[in-house]
Amino acid sequence: MGAYYEIEFFKNEEEGNQDNLKPVNIKSSVNIQKSVKSIYIIKYVFSLLDENKKLNLIIYNKRIQNQLGINLEKYKLRSSRIFHGNKNEIGKEFKLGTNILLFEGNYLNGKKNGNGKEYYENGKLKFEGEYLNGKKIQGKGYNEQGDLILKLYKNGKGEEFYDNGEYQFEGYYLNGRRWHGRGYNYQGYIIYSLKYGKGKVKEYDYYGRLKFEGQYLNGKRVGNGKEYNVNGVLIFIGEYLNGRRNGKGKEYNANGILIFEGEYLNGERRNGKAKEYNEYDELQFEGEYLNGEINGKGKEFYNDDKILFEGEYLNGERHGKGKEYYDNGKLKFEGEYLYGEKSGKSKEFYKTGNILFEGEYLNGKRIGKGKEYDYYGRLIFEGGYLNGERIGKGKEFDNGVLKFEGLYIKGKRDGKGKEYNNNSELIFEGEYLKGERNGRGKEFYDNGLIQYEGEYCNGKKNGKGKKYDQYGSLIYEGEYLNGKRNGKGTEYYNGEIEFEGIYANDCRIEGLGREYYFNGNIYYEGEYLRGKRNGMGREFYINGKLDYEGEYLDDKRNGKGKEYYDDGKILFEGEYLNGKRNGNGKEYNINGDIKFEGEYENGLRNGKGKEYFDNILDFEGEFLKGKRNGRGKEYYINGKIKFEGEYLNGKRKGKGQEYDYNGNPK
């Protein structure tokens, strides 16, 4: 025993006209859009492995809506049922998710055939009798109160009733159809006579509402006729044959607005020219039908009657040459279609009318060679496509100038490629991955010389690389991270090592390095830390002679150090702080003789100190800001004291005592 879910969606505004609406059973694996294009009831079958699995109606509504391309909010669920049994034997139907029996009886090819019973949800018998191809042909029908409302005979005498008990029809039936008798209105008055299946008749529903008026022949609708909805609004006028719409006709919506006019065959829109309208009486389609489908030339329209598409159709789908338009009337697309999809040579356009793309399509996507253009109609790409994306060899342009040429995969640069500047000069050559520079590559100056060669990752310099100046000389060799010098590296100046060590964020972090004058002579060499001079180092005069050697901290002299004259002789030795002499130190003259020894502060003599002349003590005492200040003593060249006393701003001032050459007080 198998199980399947059968769900019917019924358009609210057409609810009263169920007799002429055609349900359709469609498997979920089939594209159902064209099958329901002009059908108001949508019956969708879901095959389930688990019979007890509940159906989430909201999710399936969305699923159906996406497949149909229509808004299912205009529809409501009319019925949902689950079937148990063999579709060619006896079976039962239940309300979905419940044990409420709705039908039991015989089936053939999935349709009710033979004896069967229908039930209301309250369990009351609704109909009992015989079916053929899913339709009642003989039996009795009851309302929910149990009153007889229908006597139906396949062949012979029968009766039908309104809900008020009045006759709707009494007479004879043939093959389950009214054949000979009288028809009554809701008030019980005779409104038509049917003789041997022929006559002018009116059909009413159970509640006495007019459904149809027109001619019968052989018990079936034939010739001109009209159909109405439950509100009495005309929904169809046209020709019938054998009970179905056949010939010319017009359909209207629940508000009486024309939605279709054309030819019908066996109840379906069939052959000839036709027009379709929306619920606001706005033309949606105009063209040719064949075998119930749009076939031949046709036009689609926006809601304001402007053309959306014009071209050729096959079996309801765009097929052959066609054109699409924007809502401003400008051409959007021109080319070929195959079974509803763009296929073959085509052109796309911007809303301004300028060309956007020209090339080939397959299954609605760009394929093969093609060209893209910018908003102003200028070429921006030329190359190959696959599944709508750039692939293989291609070229990019900007304002008509070649900017890139190389390989693409899935719409992005991938593989070898070249970039150019606005003067069409090569600026990069190398490898790409997913649109970014990845792998080996080279950058070039405008003069064609190499600027960089090395490794890339994610569009930036990453890994080992070399950088050159615009004259072709190597200026850096080492490691990069995210486009900046990071890791071990070496800088060069005129072919000589300028710095060798560790980098981070493009700054020298730790190592030995050199700085140079403009003439190529060394200005500094020594240790670096965090991108600055730190540790031992040496400075030189422009002539190459040693200027300073000692300790540095954050680019400044700090700690012990020595200064030299430009001829190489020592000028000072002592302590430094923040680039200036601070602490104990000694000064020497050009001949190498000691000139001063003592204390310094902020680069000046400050505190206790001694001055010498030709290596002979000349003064000892206190200094302030480079001058004698406070207590001090002066000496003769024979070592005898010459003066002892107080000083201010380098001069004797205040108390003091002078002495003669032999050291005696004067």
C-alpha cells in the first residue's frame, strides 16, 4: 500500500466557478511553470517515504511559489488529503494529518471509477453511487443534514435539488448527463426545457446561483454560451463543443476585467491569435497559440502597455529570435532564445541604449567569445566565457586603454597575466589566483626597468623578494609580509650593504646597518633595534674620517662614547645622554693634549672640572652652563697657585686671593 499527498490551491476570486477549472497533477521533479500558466487550481503531488510525516504547508507554499514564479498569497488551500490503497483497485482518502474518511471506493488509473462513497468531515454521507473517470454518473447526493439533494441516473430518470428543496432538474439522463426534462430556478419556476439532449439551458449551483447559460446538444454545452462566478460576474463568453470551450472566446476575472481572448480547443486555449490581460485590464501578452501553447510570434508587455519582449515562441517558451526592452522603451537585449533561455549570438544594452555586452549565450549564460562595455559604451573586457563567467584568455580595458591581459577562471584572474598603466606600459607580470596576485611576479617602473621581483599572496608582496631603484640597482633583498618588509632582509646603497637584519612593518627592527652621505661615503654604521640606532655604532665625517664611536639609544648617543676631529685625532671621550654630553668626560685639543676633564650636563661643562693648557693644569673648580661659576683655583705653568676665589659667568667675581709666581700671597 502506497501513500501520496494531494494538495489543491484554489484562487479566492474564482472560488465559485470550480466546474470549468482544470486541476493538474504534477510531480515535484517536473518544471511546472508552463503547465499552470492559465490554470486557477494548482494540484501538487508530493511522494513521501514516511506516511506519517507531516507536511509543513508554509514551506511548500514557498517552494511552489518559487517554481511557478507567481504570488501564492492570492491563493488559499482548498483541500488536502492523503490516499491509502492501490490506484487501480479499492482505496480510501483521508483528510491530511487526520483519520477523517473523505472517500472510499474503486479506482482506475488513479481516478475514481466504479462504485464509491463520499463523506463530509462530520462523517455524514455526501454521495453514494457510481463514478467514471473521476465524475459522478449515477447515485444519490445528500447535504450535511442528511437531506436528499441529488438523484442521478446514468441512463434513465433522475432528479436534482437546490438546498431549499426545490427541483433544479427533473427528467432523464444519458451517460450521466441531463438528456430530457425541465430545469427550474431557485424559486421553483421552469426556466428551460431540454429535449433529447438539445435546448437552451441555464445551470445553477446548489444555492441557486447562475453558473452557465447557453445551448445544449446531446446533453452537453454547444454553440455560444456564458459562464458566471458565485457573484454573478461574467467570467467567460464564447463557443462550446461537446461540453467544452471550443472556438472563439473571452475570459474575465472576478471583477469582470478581460484577461484573455482567443481560440479554444477541448477546453484549453489552443490556436490562433490571442491576448492576455492582468486583473487590472492591462495587456500582458499578445501573440499566436498552437496546441494550447504560445507558438509563433508574440509580445509581452509591462503593466503600462509598454513592450517588455517581442519575438518568437515554441510551446510557451521564448524560442528563436527576440528582443527585450526596459520600461523606458530602450532595447535591453537582442538575440536568440532556446527553450526559454538565451542561446546563440546576442547583444545586451544599458538603459541608456549603449551596448553592454555582445557575444554568445547557452542556457541563459554567456559562453564562448564575448565583449563587455561600460555605461558609456567603452570596451572594458574581451575574451572567453563559460557559464556566464570569464574563463581562459581575456583582456581588460579602461577608457580604451589595455589594462590587463591574461587567464581567467570562474570570472576572476587566475594564472599568468600582465598589467599595464594608462600609457600602455607594462607595470606587472606574474601569476594570479582568484583575482589577486599570487605566486611569482614582477613590477616595473615607467621606464621599463624592474621595480620588484618576488612572491605574492592575496594581492600583496608576501615571501621573498627584491626591490630595485629606477636605475636598476638593487636596494633591498629579503622577506615581505602583506606588502611590507618583514623578517630578514638586506638594504643596499650603491651596491654596498646599507643594513642587514630584521624588519617589521617596513621598519628596521634589529641588526647591523649603514647610512650614507649623498656622495656614497658612510655616514653611520652600527646596530639597530626597533628601526632605530640602538647599541654600538659609529658616525663618520663626509670625508670618511671617524666622527664618533660609542653607544646609542633610540637614534641618539647614550652611554659611553668618543668624538674625533676630522683628521682622526680624539676630541672627546666620556658619557652621553639624549645625544648630548652628560656625566664625566674629557676634551682634547687638535694636538691630542688634554683640554678639560670633569662633569657635563646637556652638552656643557657643568659641576666640578679641570682645564689644561699644553697638558699643564690651568684651572680647577666649579662650572655652570659651560662657564666658571662658584669656587675655583688658577695655576702658573710651574704648578704654583695663581688665584683662589669666586667666579661668575667665567670671570673672577666675589672673594678671592692672588698669589705670585712662587706661590706667596700678594
